[in-house]
Amino acid sequence: MRAFRVFIFILITVGLVWLTIILIGKALSTTPATTTTTQTKSLSRYDATNTELVMLIDGPVQSDQTHQSLRITVAQNENAIELMNGYEGQVVNREAFASNSIAYAAFLKSLDKIGFGKPALKSISADERGYCPLRNRFIYTIEENGTQKQRTWTSSCGIGNYAGDQTLTRRLFIDQIPADAFRNILRSTSFSTQ
């Protein structure tokens, strides 16, 4: 009977050692965990097209007579800035500047690096209206031949479905307009780009 107990004890000990070796081996294995990532499309595919990238800064929610917005459009051959009054977007001041394909490609690559092409966050509404009513909403679009290819937004309140770097994106768009022209457009207004 004693021999039988010893035999069972040895069997259990060998089994536990074997199980421990298997578990440690699996823990140390270099097999990567499987993750699912969404592949973003590179913006550089637009560098030789008629595609325009647009940032619309929609001002605080006010009466139609006092509401203002600012639109910056960046394209292969021209960059433009427009100050608009009212919710229907009546352009009251516009300046445009010649550009070229090299400048446009640099702009697109920069936006790529900061996540402009990332898919919109699904947990936030695609409709920015009503959000951050006392401050600005920033609407980013990719437009090709009058058709919107992508539309995302963020706000001064930190809410939005845009997944890229908000601060750098705004700065890149603003920097496509010469500083003196940018100041001139906003000179007689209290409009803020923040």
C-alpha cells in the first residue's frame, strides 16, 4: 500500500512539473497577439488631383446676423481663405494665393503623419450642430469634383469625431495662408480661431 502511495505521489509530481513547463513555455513564447487595425488611406494619393482639403471654423451659435465662420481651402494650385457671415455662409471677404504640387504634397504628407486620414470615431455623432455652442467647431473635409470624400469635426470644447491631432491640424491649415493676409481677413472682426 505504501508503494502505491509513493507511485501516485511521483505521478502527480511529474504531472505538475510537466504542466508548469508547458505554461511557462507558452508565457515566454514570442507569438504576437492578434490585433485588428483599420488601415488608413494615404492622403498623398491626392497630390496630383483636383482634390481640395477644407477646414471650416464655425463660430459660436448666435443670431444669423452676427454668426461668422472662416473657411480655408487648400488645393494643388490655390489656397484660399474666406470669411463668411450668417448660417448660409455669405462670403464677405476672400483672398486666394497661388500654390503648386510640391507644396500641396508636403501639406498632404504632414496631415498624413498627424492622423488626418484616420477613420472618424464612431462613438461621436457625425453631425456637429449643437455641440460646443459658445465656442468653435472645426469641420474637416476632403472634396473632389464637388463631392465630399471625407468629413470629420472637432471643437474648442474637445468634443468631436476627428481622430487626428486637432491642434496640429488647425495650425497646418492656418499656415497655408500668408500671416499678413490672415490677419487682414480677421482685422475688423472679433472672430477667434481657437
